Amino acid sequence: MSMDLGAIARRAVQRALAERGLEGVPREAVAGVHVVVEPIGQPLRPEPEADGEPEGGAGRELVTERSLAIAPDGGVFLVPNGALVTPAAREAAARRAIRIVDHQTTLTTRRGVHLRLALGADHGGFALKRELLLSLRELGHSPIDLGTRDENPVDYPDFARAVGEAVATGQCDFGICIDGAGIGSAMAANKVPGVRAAACNDVALAKNAREHNYANVLTLGSRFVTRGQALDVVRAFLGTAEGEERHARRVAKIEAIERRYARRLEP
């Protein structure tokens, strides 16, 4: 079997960068979060000789056994929107105790469901993050604290990236980033392939971001919302389902733009 040395080298560099994004975050704080280097939702190439193509799969992305390499044993694999899972992939997932989660189905049945949430903040969002962690646990969710740990000055892109990677790899259902305004964290998180981050400081925007834009990361500005307002926004975000097919078609165009420029950046 031939080896793609270029791909191996790229993975090594990307893994090192991913680890740098979590520098200064205690390991116990991210227990259970396995940040991998390849994004969920990238184009998946059919492997008919190994998996066979499900009926109606022409022109659609496929999740194959090889696709599951990005998920750890016992972890979660979030199926890209509109993709088809091959029978061989499901068998491999069962062997490795990987839970395959359908993107569209799960995001339309979130209400009342226990969610795994990635939370990150810079020094400006630290106090609000600490309060949201408590509130989310009281609501029955599992928030994962990705830092920062105090109010000493830090750089928001580091934490937005960590949150984005935890969501894009399917290890967390949603992400929440908090800084002073919520804008910078949204910009940084959106650089992670597979992330659709939206800065929402009121309930109406949070609902719109989920229904119309299928957002999977919420960013908040601590200078613009109180604790009570922030919790209302978070609850609206988590409790709103993705919208109708016309919205899915538009989100698919966003994803197509992302893939187009990702290919241009490949060495």
C-alpha cells in the first residue's frame, strides 16, 4: 500500500497547531474532547470497491469506513449535512463503538436533549463564561470549559479556535465563545472548516442564526448582555431547530465556498 508522505506531513503540522491552540488549558478541563485535525463536513470521496455506493448516492458526499478515521473509538461522528453513510461505515462504527449522528435529524430534535457544549472565553468573557457553565449544568447539559482560567489578558482567537475545533470534529454538539463584543471570536471560529459561528446578543438573532444559517457556534459579547440575557440567548440558540429546505440550500452554498478556497490552499 502506497503512503502519501505529503498528507502525513500535513497532518503532523496541523496536529501540532491544534495542540498549540490549547496551550495553557489544563488537560482535565478538556477530558473527553478529542480535537482532531481534519474537519467534519469536507468532501468525501466514494469508495465503491470497498463500501459500495448506497442507492441514490450519485453526486452526494459519502461517509465511508475511511472517513471514520477522524473519530476516536467510543466517540461521536457527526455526519455532514446531506451525506450518505455506507453500510461498511456503519459496521466499522459499531466495531469501534462510534456513535454516528445524523446532522439534519439531530439538530431538529434538540429540545430537551442532553448536549455536550464547548465553552471558551478570553479575559473579557471569563466571568460570564463561569456563570453560564453553572447554568448549563443546571439545565442538564455537559459544558466543557476550554479556558481561559482567570481574568489575566489573553488572546480570544486561541479559545475561539479550540471551541471551533471541538464542534467541527463532532466531539461537541455546539460551541459558545465569549469576549467583549462577540465579534472577534466569531471571526476566529469561522476560520475552522465546518464551523458556522454567529455573534448574537439577543434572542431574535440567536433563533435566526439557527433556523436560517444552521449556526453551530454562538458568540456573545460580555459588554452587551447581562447574565440573564446571555442565558436567554443561549437557550434560544440551543432550542431552535434548523429551518426548511430553502435554508439548507443556502447553507450548502456557504459550505461550497469553504471547500473551494480550502482546495486552493492545499499544497
